[in-house]
Amino acid sequence: MLRRMSMAALAVLSIALPASAQTFPSKPVHLIVAYAPGGTGDVVARVIAEKLSAALGQSVVVENRAGASGAIGATSVVNAAPDGHTLLVGQTGEIVVNQYWMKGLTYDPKSLMPVALATVVPLALTVPGKTPYASMTDMFKAMQTSGKQFSFASAGTGTPGHFAGEYLSAKMPGNLVHVPYKGGAEIITALLGNEVQLAFMSSTTAQSMRSRLRVIAVTSLNRDPALADVPSMHEAGVKGYDASFWFGLLAPVGTPAVIVNRLNRALRETLSDSKVMQPVQSQGLNPQPSTPQEYAARISADYAKWKSVLAEQR
């Protein structure tokens, strides 16, 4: 009798699920990267694609749909069928920041549902090597005694380095001014020439320049394994500061939970393979697999944080 009841329950469950959910994946899965090839999101997507394909038993294809600070790629996924076959390799920018920064946004970030967090990347607060300060405390004292604004460089308006600086500026009103450059090479030149007082850059770039530049903090709550001897901003006295940026998979709203959970398990399996993730870690990214609920909570917390930092600057 119990066996008959169990079989009946399974039959009801299978009827309740959409056919697409029962057969997923039934065709290649497309990972949409909303930026040009070669960027960090592209690296993450291409590293996980092969292992993810093995875990799902179906081809996984990476597509770059760049433009409008991630809006073109994000919009294409919002408008895709909610069947798990088109996913966004989303970043903090297009999922959280754009809505507070860009006017006339062509998509609603809340039309994308979290599948799984993949990696997190903190930035390194870097200063010229010949500055008299070697810590955040020293830098704050220098700001107070000089009576002048300190300038921070970024690789351009709307980049992670820009937002990390604005977040610090919000905690130190009137003390920091943004100076945008055209890329990482120009930032390094500006620091070496003392054109700016500080910059936020990737930990790998900062590590490679430590003979000429000084890294005084990283932008996460905890230390970055790539710069284990450098304190976090929180640890260095800027309490609660966390300007680390993340990459993760998101699906169109309405994607069945059974498909989301299948994708989540596949990505977590991929991230647990140290050989697969070594290329990502070499880029200064830290794998941080999560459940869909944990990823959703992180996004929600970032909504509140970045809204308070950026809403008034639009």
C-alpha cells in the first residue's frame, strides 16, 4: 500500500512539473557575458563552461553581448525563455549598481533570479611607493594634516575602482575626488608620477607592482588570500566597508525551481574542482559557491549599500 502511495505521489509530482523542467537541459545552455571577451566575467564563464557542461550532460556555450555597461547582455537574458537554457554571468554592476547609476535602464534587475554565486573579487587600495604613509591610519592623518583633497584614480567612470572609491568617499565626505583614466596602465603611471594619491585595482595587478607601489588595504571585510599580509579596509579601521564585487549565474524570473536547483548543484560541483578553478584564482578571484537563497541575500544587501552610496550622484 505504501509503495502504491509513493508511486502515486511521484506521478502527481511529475504531472505538476512543466515538461521543460522534467527534461532539462534538452539543448545547449548559453552563458551570456554582458562585456567584451577577455574581461574578468568572460574568464569566469569560459573556465566554468567545460566542467558545467560535464555536470549537466549538455553543451554549455559562452556568448559575449557587450555594451551599455552590461545592459545589452542583461536585457537579452531578461527577455529569454525562463527554461534555464539562457543564463547571465552577472556582475555587481548590471545586477545592483546600474539601476542607481544609469538613466533609462532597459531592464529591471529584479527580473533576473539568482541561481548561484560563483566568485568574489576584492580590490586593492594602492598608493605611490614613496608616500610617507603605510597604513589606512597614516593616510587618514595625512588627509587631516594636509588640509587638501586626496584624489583617487580609476579605469573610468562606472568601473569597480570608481565605485569602490565613491564608497570610501561617502564614509569620508569632502576628502576624496575621482580622477578617471582610460585603463589600468594609465592608473599605474598616474600613481608612479604622484598625479593621484590612491587607486583601487585588482589584487593581481597590485601584487605585481609591489616593488614600486604600496598596497595598504583590500576592499573586502576579510583579507584576500592573494594579499594575505594586507589588512582589509574593515580591519584597518573603516568599519563595515566591503566593496568586493561578485560574479554569479542568474536566470529569467519564472524559471522553475527544479531547474534553478539543478543548475545550482552543477555550479557548486564545478567550483569544488580546484584544477578547474586555478585559472580563476590566478586572476585574484575567490570561488564562493552558494545556494540561490544565499546569493539572493547578498544581492539584497548590496541593493541597500549601493543605493545609499550612489543614488545622489546620478
